[in-house]
Amino acid sequence: MEYNDETAAKIMLAIRPGDSIRRIAQKIDASYSWVYDWIERLDDADFIRRDGGVYVENYAIRDRYFDLMAAISQSVSPSIDDGYVIPHFAEMSFAYTKIDSVYVWTHGGYQIARGHDDYPIFLKVRDQDVERWTAFFDEFGILNSVEERLDESVLDSPVSYVLFPSADELEPEWVEGNPVISLDETISHMMENRVNYEPALEMIATEYDRDLDASHEDPRLKS
């Protein structure tokens, strides 16, 4: 029963072939030392192997962990923090987009139009994966939609997902364990909605040395 542990389950589900221990720790929002300890234990049990990176060795065990985590999620609504962990269990490519790309690139420093009772998470996914994503979130008992944010009146838990299909292959950048659309694409989204993102643009301009004229008044506000 020593392996009947939430951290062990999250590690097994979050691993993608060749992941580093640091990336796994970032994905599941856990300390490096704690994940390192669990990686050693899972390796000793032959659940995983380390070979220039971490790989799942026993997929039957992984499937049992998946069933366990899905059952827990259906019984107890996931927290907002867990909302950012769960997509890593899906074994499909994704990238945080829209509000979440700003949230990731500012390291959680800018948040808008979300609250503890209504917290949609915005994911860019491949066109061909949309049905699989919907089925995945259904297994976890989490409401999801395509391109349209769900009305608060239909929510039965704070976390929901909004999928934005893309015909192109995803090539996300990684920021602190989070796959995210490029900084340029994120800036374009902010510029289209500049009145809402002015503080975030200032953060981006400062941290990434971008000349965004972030202090410039939005022309829509001029008389």
C-alpha cells in the first residue's frame, strides 16, 4: 500500500517519455526533492525507468492510477491548482492560451475575468484531439466546452476547461513546466484586448525586454 499515494499517481500520469525530474515536479506543482524521492521509489518498483530521462515502464499500473485519480475527481471537485495539473494526464499535446497564456508568461502575476467560483482554463489543442479531450474531461467529471466559456449558471464546480482547436501542429514553449503558446502570440492576444491587459503588457515589456509602448493610452479611450 506504500504506493497508494497521490504524488505517486500524479508522477505516473504526468510523465512524458524523456521528461526530466524537474519538469515532472513543475507539472504536478511539487518540490523537486519530494518528486526525486518518489522517482527513486517508483524506479525500484519497476513502475518507471530512468534512461537519460524518465519513462513509464508499467502501463498497467499507470492505468490503475488514472482510474483512481479520475474517480477521486468525480467525487471531489478539483482545486484550481489541480486544474493546471490534470491536463498533463491526458497524453495529448496542449498549450495554455488566451487568459492563461498571459497568466503563465507573467508567472501568475496577472489574472483577469476569473474568480474562485468560476475558473475556466483555456487550452489550445489539435483539431483531431477535440473529441478525445472532451472524453478525457468527462472521465474526470469536469465540464468543458469548445471556444465558448460556459455560463456560470451551469457550473457545478469552479474549474472548467475551454478548448480552442488548431489545425496546426502544436509547438508550445515551456515556462516553469507549463506548455504555453509563444510569447509573440500571447502579446498579439493582449494587444487585441489592450484595455484589459495594460498592466500585463507592462510586466511583459519589463521582464522580456520588449518595446510594447505599454504605457501608451489605448486609442479607444481617446475622445
